[in-house]
Amino acid sequence: MSNQVATVRTDWTRAEVEEIYSRGLLDLVNAAAHIHREFHDPTEIQMCQLISIKTGGCPEDCSYCSQSVHNESPVMVEPLMPLDEVLAVARRAKRNGVTRLCMGAAWREAKDNAQFERVLDMVRGVNDIGLEVCATLGMITPKQAERLAEAGLYAYNHNLDTSEEFYSEVITTRTYQDRLDTIEAVRTTDLTVCCGGIIGMGEGDSDRIGLLHRLATLDPHPESVPINVLAKYEGSKLESADEVDATETVRMVAVARILMPESVVRLSAGRDKMSESDQAMCFLAGANSIFSSERNMMLTSVSECADHATDKAMLASLGLRARD
Ligand code: SF4
């Protein structure tokens, strides 16, 4: 094995990303695995938990999302959760080995109102419990980002979802630039950025390459990069999109790992469709975080995820462990 240390770069050219993306899968995974071992403890997987603090009724038209008012969906609209309920979930999560709690609200943007104040209280409370706190509240201003940071937020999630070229096929109520502006607002603070994408929405390889290229040329890289596979559901505009083979997820993880060696790559929605050996390939290729849940549900309530005990058993069987 070479002793060469990979460098962290944000000046990747599209041609370089294309070349990496196009490699034979096992060569790609091998290269990614070496880089992963240079930058991370490969036996350690961070367990995160998602909690939908405000569900459904979102005015945005993201085609993939069961919480949009534009999509028929089985998801019931629920108001912003009470603070004590969120803290109870956070305490249980911590007892179950979770170290990061991601709180999602189905808002187009955060407004400066009593609900935002309650979210700030949630951030303070979850932080006091000793968990990394991540929030995803839609678009935010630099001032709101600052207030979240002061309350103890660790990360702000705002995904780029796909390539700029394909974006309008998926969402029409905001632009790619809106996304980049919010990420920039977050970067005016000490908050870390969680930013990734979704595959399986009918995009082509060039869109996946475009997404990875955009993420890898953000300066600095997002500290956290979730790779999601579309969770299809009946009535969704993307109901008939092609199934994603596990090897495609492995490829995305591996390329993300090579391009962004220091980032935590999170195997996110869609993991419920993967066998343990598929997931093992992703861990080999550099994924070092999973979402685990007590409710068997991911954020959008249409994608299941394994419960904590099942995940811990899987990690143990692979010689891995949950990060403390
Ligand atoms: S992904 Fe977020 S912004 Fe888009 S519809 Fe769903 S909740 Fe709203």
C-alpha cells in the first residue's frame, strides 16, 4: 500500500470528476477505501437520528418529497413539536448510541417568529443533552444562522439535491442559486455545513457527476455529505423513476470519499433497500455514518430505516462500531 497522503482539494475539474466516476467499480472502491483510511478510523460509524419537528404542508414543490403540498402523499400535516417531546426523543437517542440529532422542519424558509424561537430552544436543549445538533429549516439568512450558532447548533443541512442543469426538473419553486445562497449564509458563521444529494430521480450520470463536482468545489467542502436514494411512494411524480441499483450508491459514496477526503459521508435515505453486504461495500468505500431510528422512519415518513438494535448488530457483524 502506498504511503502517499491524499490532499484536500476544492479545485477539481469536471473532467477529473468524470474520470473518477467512470472507473471500474472495484478499482474505484479500492482507491476510496485507501483514502478513507488515511483520514478516518474505518471501524467507526457515526449514528445519527432524524426527527421531523414539523411535518408536511410545505409550499415548495420538490418532486421527491412527501411533505410538499404539491404532492399527493400519505404524510399527515403536523404542527411544530413541543420542546419537551423533542428533548425526550433526544435523550432516548443518546441512550441508544446516537451522537447526532438532525431536526427537520418542512418550511420553505425560517421566519423570525415564535416558532423559530422554539427551534432555538430545541437546539439549546439538545445541545445540553450532549448531542451534535443539526437542523434543516429551509432557507435561512445570515442573521438566523448566527442565532442558531449562538444557541449551540453544530450543523445546518441544506442539500443541493442534484446537478444545476437537472434542478428545474425536480423543483420549480426555488433555484439552485437560492440553495447556494443559504449555504453561503451558513458559512458566515462557525456552523458546519451538511450538504449532499439524492439519486434515483431520473437524472443521468452527467447530473450525478455535476452534483459531485459542485459539492467538491465548495470551498471549504461540506463537513457532512449525505447520499440519499429516492424513497418512492404512491402518488409521487417520481413514482415510476428507475430503481437505483446498490452499486450506484456505492459509486456515489466512493467518488464523494475521494473528492472530499475529510468529510463525513452519510449513507442516508434508501438504506432500507440495501442488504447488509451492500451497506458493507458502502462502508468500505468511505461511508462513515448512518441514520438510525427508534420509529423505523426517516424524515419524510415514507422511507423506513432500521432501528438502533438492528443497526448495532449489523455494525458488530462487520467489525465496526458506533462512534462514541
Ligand atoms: S424537501 Fe424540504 S423544502 Fe422541499 S418540499 Fe420537502 S420539506 Fe419542503
